[in-house]
Amino acid sequence: MTRKSDNDQLSFTSGRIKKIGILTSGGDAPGMNAAIRAATRSAIAAGREAVGILRGYQGMIDGDFIPLQSTDVSGILQLGGTMLKTARCKEFRTPEGRRRAKEQLTAAAIDAVIVIGGDGSFTGAWVMSQECDIPFVGIPATIDNDMYGTDYTIGYETALNSVVCAVDKIKDTARSHGRIFFIEVMGHEAGLLALNSGIACGAEVILIPESKAQHDELQKFLEKGYRDKESSGIVMVAEGDEAGGALHIAEQIRRDHPDLDVRISILGHIQRGGSPVARDRINATRMGIAAVDALLNDQKSIMIGLDNNRIVHVTFNKAVKMNHSIDTGLLEVHNLLNGM
Ligand code: ATP
């Protein structure tokens, strides 16, 4: 990981890159638009052209490009989703697909590409950059916040707040009826969203893929905590929990404890949408500028990251191959506050 000494200071030097393509790929995340806007405007400020590549790698293969002027990215900062659309593209996984993509970039005179997405998108960029001389720089955007080498990914803060708002509402009805709600949040292999939203909402139990011990805490809560207090309960479940999603776990609990009033709520895609919160807008803006700065300083095959709130460069190699670990110490905080 390289820390930039002149953090957030721009020094656009390379004369080689004249036209920069920008795309969003994989799952959408709130704040992607802020990154598109920042990358577009900083490229223009540096005397370069910006081009939007529609629908991620699919648009690259199809040559679906739109020129981006400063005014084209007006009014998008506060919008969720991505103005460039996104897609998952099987064809790009093949050498033939990537060859077609390279031909389209060459025909449009696009010299470099900024990829806003998750580790799959960076893997694709990395593979293509080994086959041709187009430099790629990545900006991490995924609501899971599970990328190695960066404390933060675009969209996470908004998704966290969306989950907290939804769970606060569910708590009202849970309390009124004395019910136990199993609430499933996104996170296939990562429990950060479930962990932090569980703490922010005062959930009774948090089940995440990174900790098996929490299933004992669930049993303790069902057998003692809930019955002693005769109250209600919120169990946050990351969708990737090894015991299965909320549906599977709750069905098991219903079988084992038929007297309990168990309900399930799968928050689903509501977590991805909505206007990005201020932190996502600010960080996405910083990362958009940093990506252009990196390209114009002859960097390639790197992801822009944030380490202790400072911009860093992380090689694609590390960003996609190394695992992201989460601070499970937060689970101890949670268990302490829940008297377990
Ligand atoms: P999310 O975190 O939302 O899943 P992601 O960027 O990880 O985002 P993926 O669906 O894994 O999303 O990847 C996005 C696209 O990147 C794929 O549809 C494919 O086009 C490309 N891609 C992923 N892996 C590879 C690979 N090994 N080789 C070439 N292209 C790839």
C-alpha cells in the first residue's frame, strides 16, 4: 500500500493520457454518481476529455460510450444508483470479449479507464491490463465494505444508515407485539453491515459469517434473555452467515421453540438505494479526483483506498487476492452491552 504524501493535492503531470473512460460495474452503490462527477470534472480541469462507458464492461464491449462534459454530471451528486448504469458481463470474462473491448477503446481513442466497482470488477480490469497497454485505476464501491486495503468503500455509510432506519421501524412493531424479528442484511462473505447496524440498533443478537460463537449467544437469548425480560428481540443476520440466511435460521428456531412469536424481515435491495449520505458523497468525491490524479501520474492497476482517512494506492493484485478482516472486538462490545 502506498500512502500519498501530498494527500488530496493534485499534480496532473502525464501528457500521454488525453481521454479517460469511466465506468461503473457489479452491484450499484450509493455515491457512485459522486465519484463519476468528481472524476469527470477533475479530468476536464486537467485539460483531458472524459467519456462515460455505459453498463460496465458490457458497454465497453459494445462501444456504448458517451462524452461527458461538466454539465452532464450536474445534479447527480445526491442521486443513488449510477447514471452510467451497471451490469455483470459474462463475455468480459473471455479473452475474445476483452479483445473486442480493447478494439472499442482504441477506436474511441480512450487511453485509460477508471473502474468504479467491487473486487470482481477490479479482477476484470487487472486481467485486461495484463493483455493490453490500457491503464486501469479502480475506485472501491460496494455496500459490504469488504475490500482489502481500504477502510472504506463507496455506499457503505448510506447502506448502514438505511438498515438502521428500517430496523428502528421494525423495533416499534416488535416491541408492541413482543415478537422476535430475524432481520437479514446484505453481506455474502462479510458481516460488517450486520455487525455495525446491529450495534447501532441495539440488536439482541448479531450473526455474521466471521464468528460462529454468536450462535451460542442466540440460544442464550432465546432460553433466558427473552423469557426473563418478556420483551421483544432483534436478531441481525448477515446473508452469508454459515447457518444460512434469516429464513433458514428462523425456521429452525420456530421448530425448536414453537411458543415464540418469530418473524422474518429480509431488507433486500432497499439497502442499495437512496440518496447517498454526506460521508459517501465526500469520500466518493475524494476518490474520483484521486483516480484521475493517479492515472495522470502514470499509475496503473491500482485501487484508490482510504487508510485512516488518507488516500492510498493499493495494487489490484493485493486488493483482489487478500482477504478483508473485520474487527470482531465489536462483537465483544455488543455482548457486554447485552449482559451476556
Ligand atoms: P459486487 O461487490 O457488487 O459484487 P463486483 O465488482 O465484485 O461488485 P462482480 O459481478 O463480481 O461484481 O464483477 C463485475 C464484472 O467484472 C463481472 O460481471 C465481469 O464482467 C467482470 N469480472 C469479474 N471477474 C472477472 C474475471 N476473473 N475475469 C474477467 N472479468 C471479470
